[in-house]
Amino acid sequence: MIVGLLTFELFIPEAGSLKSKRYVIRSIKDRLKKYNVSVAEEASNLWQRSVLSVVCVTNDTSHLYSTFEKIKRLINSEVSVEVLNVEMELL
């Protein structure tokens, strides 16, 4: 069994409040549901920054890499956020 962790550090330039930041993050999390992964945001009171963690559990390494590449493309195509850093770990 392979557990993959994909962590994004995001900058949300248009967020003027925590409420608008939550709206953007919720939108991303909703679109990631189709990949059958777990998504969590690390709690932060900074309204323009967010750390989003995505976890996938699978038996197939190629499935894991394929899923994570699709997720990276989805988040990089999101116009309301800038990706500052991406880290991938296999646990």
C-alpha cells in the first residue's frame, strides 16, 4: 500500500479577508473530490496564504503519480491562486 502526500503552498492575491480566502479554497477542494483524495487546509490566519495538503492511498505507484499530476495541473490552472511551492512525499 502506497500513501502519497502532495502539499501546496498557495498565495491568493485577490483575497481581502479570511472569508474570501475560504471561498477560493472551498472551490478548489470541491473540484478535487472527483479524484477520490483527501484534502485538508492547514489552519492559518493569514488571509492571502494557504497550505493545502492532498493525500492519496493506492496500490499502484503509476496511479498515484498520474493522479498527482492531474491535481497539479488543476491547481496551476486556477487563476485565483499562485502556487508558491509544491512538495510530494511517499509514505
